Amino acid sequence: MGSLKVTLCAGAALATALCAPAAYTYAADGGGVSVSPSSPAPGSDVTLRVPDCTEKTAVAVSAAFESDVRLSLAAEDGVLVGSSRVRTSVRAGAYAVQVKCGDHARKGTITVGDDRRPDTRPSAPASPVAPVDAGGGGTAELAASGAGDGARVDPPGTAHTVTGLVLAGIAAVAVALRSVRSRSRGTD
């Protein structure tokens, strides 16, 4: 199972590396900060890339993001990569993005579109999605037939009542004897 995860992750990373250059749009001022998707909607996820940075980590800050974006090396090509989410309350427009990369500060912009992201919160399903076939033990056959074939229709009789009373009496005597023994030893 572990090798399957590694294979899938490697495939996803390769697909991202091959498709990413076409999907990224550089900031309008050419500051070297790229944002994908190019015009995100409020509430959507974005990926930032900062090439040719002398540091191994950096932080990108923008009023459009829910929180600061931590950037780290994605490969040995010196490109820092990080992801964040655009605030759902942000209005459409251009927002400044600042990245401190070593001694140099890089600035860029992110242009937020005006189309809202649909509500993606999961709703409760109307019925169970994957019910468990738990069986029914000894009653499964009776429940399946509906009529209760072979089931007892009459209530318990006198024999059952007497048996229950005898067992209850034996239990009461056992508790009383244990209580007397405990008191004679001086322990509770």
C-alpha cells in the first residue's frame, strides 16, 4: 500500500510539474510571484510560486489570503511553492502580495474574480451511504419472514414465572450471605 501512495504522489508531482507552466500567471508587475489559478474566486485555493530565491523558505503575505502562506522548496531548482485559500469575504479586485526572499522583497499582485465559489460544505446524506450488513443473529430469520414463523406467540407461562422467581430468590440469598461474611471479617 505504501508503494502505491508513493507512485500516485510521484505521478501527481510529475503532472503538476509538466502542466504548471501553462497554468501559472505571473503577477502584473513582473515581481516574480506567480499565482495559480490566474484569477481565483473568493473561497478558492491558490498556489504561489517564487523562482530564484536564495532562501529555502519564505512567507507570502496578502490581504486576500486567509492566512500567511508558508513557501518552501519544491525541488532543487530554487522555486519556492506554497498554498493558501482566498478569503471568502474578499471583494473582487487586485491585492498586493509581498514575499521576503533573503535580502530581497518581492512584490506581486493577485487579481480576485467576482464569481463566488459555490458552497462546498458537505451536507448530511438523506440516507446511509454505506450501511453495514450487521446481520441479526438468531432473529434474522424471524425478521426476514415478517410473520414470525416458529416464533412464540403466547406470553411466558406459569413455568417461566416460577423459574424467574426461584432464580431471583437464589440471587438474593447469595447477596445476603456475602454481606454477612463481609461483616464477620470486618471488611466492606
